[in-house]
Amino acid sequence: MPTETFHVILIRPSRYDDDGYPIHWHRTSIPANSLACLNGILRDCEKRKVLGPEVELAIRSIDEGNTRVQPEKLVREIQESGGKGFVCFAGVQSNQFPRTVDLARPFLKAGVPVGIGGFHVTGCKAMLPELPVEIRDALDLGISLFFGEAEGGRFDAVLRDAFKGKMEPVYDYLKDLPSLPGQPLPKVERTQIEKTTLGYGSFDLGRGCPFECSFCCIINVQGRGSRFRSVEDLENIIREHARIGVTKFFVTDDNFARNRNWEAFLDCLIELREVEKLEFTLIVQVDTLCHKIPNFIEKCVRAGVDQVFIGLENINPDNLASTKKRQNKITDYREMFLAWKKHPVILTAGYIIGFPNDTRASVLQDVEVIKRELPVDILSLSILTPLPGSEDHRDAVAAGAWIDPDLNKYDLAHCVFKHPNFSGDELDKLYRDAIASFYSPEHCLTILRRTAALKSEKKIATMNRLLVYGTGAPLHNVYSLDGGYLRKMYRRDRRPGLPLENPLTFYANYYSSTVKNTAILTIKRLKFMKFIKALWSDPTRFEYMDHAIAETHQNEFETLDLYTATRGGKEAVASHQKMEHIKQRARSKSAAGV
């Protein structure tokens, strides 16, 4: 029987907002997959009795996005039940690193060992000749760093050292990436699911990416070669989640379409849905070439995929080429989107602004082109950012170029480098203006009209995402996946170095803004609901048509701005037509028996 308890606290940290307050929500959108992966690994350690049969592991997972982290309180809980514990910050991104170190200090002061893993520390180790100052400072504080991935028994040594109170400064597995089949599966606790808005779980089926995008960290952290879980792993994930009532999933693979086992995975999901009648839906991330894979889209839909994130990135070929995003061809965009839109699927397009050639006029014009000519439901905008771990960041450091030293701003919603065409915070303002343009009241209604015309019943889900991206994010000044509906703030948790606000001022502002923002979101939602009710009752709704959802346009390469508004667009069309001509000649010769 266990005679000793060892506490392991897993924390997915948040980051600070522009006023220095940690970003918390009443409920978050999607559970953190890094937290789920490490939780699964620790449950496996617990099962294997890594610390011996006399030690009981008390594992607790905390997502700071929906749960306030109070280090002093957690220390007291550890001390009151034996005094031994270990705090591990999982999946820490660059914009979360400052908050992570601030949270770590009280634990270290109390003698509780602390470890940090994730994209920031691993990416810096992978790409820089020496660790940057903030990571060296973390080591000086006594924080241990974990480079690489923790599957394959790699976390056993960390756990044993933490239990002994003698952790190594660094655990480096960066060059020893594990094979995934049969490894511990991501495990989300039911309590975590209950703290999300829509009850999503998350898991990964593959890691790594074959492409070379210079702004991406994944290829340098998870590798250029792809590694995959097994079909049996996938089936077990779905069944385990079904036992706790989870039927919605975010598949975190950077590009599911490049997973060589995609068809076996989808066939497994199709059998679970169609034969065993298990009900579940999935969000997947794919590239702009996925529609060229025979049966890929059709099987995705049968397998339960009802939302898709597509790395569109930009509609100007010159911008794409500048970041080695060569696989994206704008001449494929409309065909790809329309192939998905034959099915009831919500399409979210990732889109980057801030390329060297961008100007205010060009960015806003490009957004207008997307609104008119591509059936994008949700546009997830970001500012080009030299993220630590990327080639862009490595090159900027090597060149001695100025990049903002405050990592908290590396959230893809702040400009952190000197842009040749923007000064001060002009690019930040343009970012917000571009969001306001895409999510204008008129265009939001257009998106819903397209949804109705294409006979999709995803009206409420589409509306909810329009509210989060188009209204909630600007109201709270918190963008992308950090966003939510009901913000929670704590006066004493403000970033060190900033003054503690007067209680009367803080609470007056907090409660008044909460009431105002809730009222605005509620009114906006009621207006959407009224519009939806009327639209879906209109028998002529299927007659709606615009350039974006029209299957074909006569001479569209010569008439649509997508292809004619930029030099790069015109060259892309010329190249596409040249290739099509070559293919046609080859087909003609083949038919003639030549």
C-alpha cells in the first residue's frame, strides 16, 4: 500500500493582456492538447509505479485559461499533505513564457521543483547557437528545462529526479523524437471539459511537417519527418472520451492531409460512426492541396469532420514565396474551398498580414477580395511574427535586427519587428481594421446567406464563431484561440512591475466592462438569431448566389481580382495555364497512341 504522496501539478499557463492582467475566461474554447498529452504520460507513470509501489501520485491538471493559478495556495496544499511536489508547465509558447516564469518564482521560493517544456524553450534550443537571456535567467532561478517530447519513457527520469529533489537543469531529447504508436494517449479529465465552452476534447494523430515555411516552429520542434499514432490508438482515444461524454474533438495535427495514414484513420472513424453508431464530430487542420487527394474530403465528412482550418496564409503569391510557402497556389484556392463547400462544413482560413510588401491599402484590398471571391466562413488573422523556433526568428537574431524583447507580445496580434511600410503601432491598428472589415455586419450576414444557400444546417455554429472572432475578440482586445465570451480578472495578479490598481477603480472598470460587453454580445446574438430564423424560413434562400460560391465564372482568370489585382497573381495564372496546356498536350498524345 502507498505510504507517501507525491503531488504533480501540470499547468498550461496563460499570458498577460496589454494591461498586464492574465487572460482568464469563465470557459475556454478548446482544451490544451499539450496538457492532455502530459496528463496521459503521467497517468502511465502512475500505472507503472515509476516512483515505486509505496508512492502514490496525486496528479492535477490546470488550464490557466479557465482557472486562476494561485501558487501560494497550491504550495500550502502540497505542504499540508506531505510536503513533496513538482510543478510542470506544459506546452509553453513564447507569449506565455513571461507569465510562466512569474508563476514559477513562488514555487521555487517554497522549495517546490519546477520544470518548463514546450515550443519556446525547445524552439530556441533547436534554432539558436546559444540560449537567449530569458531562458538563461530561468535556469539561474533554478527552473529545469525539458527539450523535445516526453513520450517513450523520457519523463520517467524527470519524475524520479523531482521526487528526490535533485532535478537536472536540462533534459534534452530534442534529437531523439519518439515513435508514437502505442505511446500513452492524450487524456482530458472531465473537469477540464466542463470548463470549456462547447465541450471539446483534443488529440494529435501525427507530428512533424514536410514543408519549409520560414515562419513556422513546428518543423524545427517536431521535425520535418512525420510521425504517426496507430489506428488502434485513435480508436482507443474515441472510446475513452465517449466514456466521459466527450463527442467533439479538435485534432491538433498541423496538417492532417499530409498524414500518410489519413485514410486508415478516417476509415476507422467512419466505422465507429456508421456501424457502431457512435456520435462525434471533429475539427481538422489541412493545407490548400487536400482537395487533390482522391476521396479525402468525402471521407473526412463521413468521418465526422464538420469544421476545417486551412492555412491559406495570403492571396498574394509574392508574399507566399517570401516565406517559402511554395505549396500554396492561389489558382487552387477557389476549387479547394468549393470542394469543401459541397458539404456542411465550416471553413476557417488562417491569414497573415505584415509581409514586407504589404501596405495598408493592399491588405484592406486583399481582405475585400477574400470577402467577394472566396467562400471563407471565418478569417483567423495574424501578424507575421518571428516566433522563437522559426527560421525567421533565427535569421533576425543572426542579422542583429531589432525584435521586441517582450515575449508577451508574441501572440500573433502585435507587431514585434520593424516593418518597412509601417511605423509605431500602425500595423497593429491595421490588424484590427482588417478584422473589422471582414466581420462587418453586412459581411457576417452574407456568410450566413451562403450557409443557407448551400443547404448547410451549421447556422448556429457559424453564428457562434462569427460572434467570437468578430465581436468578442475586439471587445476584449484578445484575439485568436485566446479569445472567449466572459472575461475573469483578478486585481492582485497583475504583471510584476506594473502598479496595483486602486480597488475602487479596478472593480468599477471590470464590472462595468463585463456588463457592457455581455450586453453587446447578447444583443448581437439576438440580432443574428432573428436574421437566421427569417432566412431559414425563406423558401427562396437557395436561390442566393454571389461570386464566392458560384461554381464557375466565365473567364474567371481574367475577371476576378484574386487573379488580376497583383503582379504575382497574374504570373500565377500564366504558370497555371502553361502547366494545364502541357497536361492537355500529354493527354492528347496519349489518346492518339503516340
